[in-house]
Amino acid sequence: MKPPAKIKEWFTTEELMYWVREAKTVDSHSKRLAIWLTYLGLHAKQVSDYLQISKQAVWLWVSQYNKLGPEGLSRKGRGGRRWFYISLSEEKAFLNSLYERSVRGEILTAKQILPELEKLLGKKVSLSYVYKLLHRHNWRKLGPRPHHVKSDKETQDDLKKNFL
């Protein structure tokens, strides 16, 4: 069996014990406890069994701690918006420019927004990009229009009377 991982000595033993006890969240406490148990000489498999986490997580936390010290364990996750064509504020400004037209009933679908968005971006984008943009800014369809903007009531009544 391989020897347990070595923990780089960023703290003395007493400081390390204090550091583990002073964790503010459950997540940070389990990370610090994994470091402490590894420091005591336990294998990653044993630590993962005790803390009910994966062995890979223990190895990752030990590696981060050894490379960056205690701050290595407090890094942010991998979520978030990784790529974008324009910033959120530019997207909001674009949608604000469409707001009046949407209230009047001129713009109803993502297909109608797509050409204007492509003109703004200067490149082709998919229709799903438009749907995601609308979802990001909480735009949603509230209900169908009661009538078409260009409809004529008299012509419709005449068509109903003289259809057959």
C-alpha cells in the first residue's frame, strides 16, 4: 500500500487544530478535517470513508492545500457564465430598446428578435441563444394577444357571413 499523502507545513500542529475548529461553514470544515486527518497519517481512502466523500476530493483538497496553503481550499466553484458575446448590461440595454415594441405587440417571438440581435452582435447566433437571453432577463410570454394588430373587424365579419 502506498504511504499516505504528506501535508506541507503551513501551520504548526496547534495552529492547524485551531484552523480546523474555526471553520465557518460545513463545507470548509469537511475540507479542513480532511487535511487534518491526512496530517495525522490516514490514507485518502480512510479519510473519504470517515467523512463520506470521494477519495478524489480528498486528493484534490490535499493538493490544493499543499500548493496554495489554507487559501487554496477557499476557491470558488466552477459554475457561472463562462462565455458571452456581450455583457449582461449590454443585453439589458438591448432588451430595453425592444420593450416598447413588445408592449405594443409588434415583437412577439424569438424569431423576430433574432435578426436584430445578430445585427447587434455582428455574427450569426442560434435561436436557442435568443431564448437563453430572454430567460436570463426574465422575459416570458404572459399570454396570447386578443387580436392581431393589423386585423379589421368588418372584413372578418363579412368573411364569416359570405364564406360558403
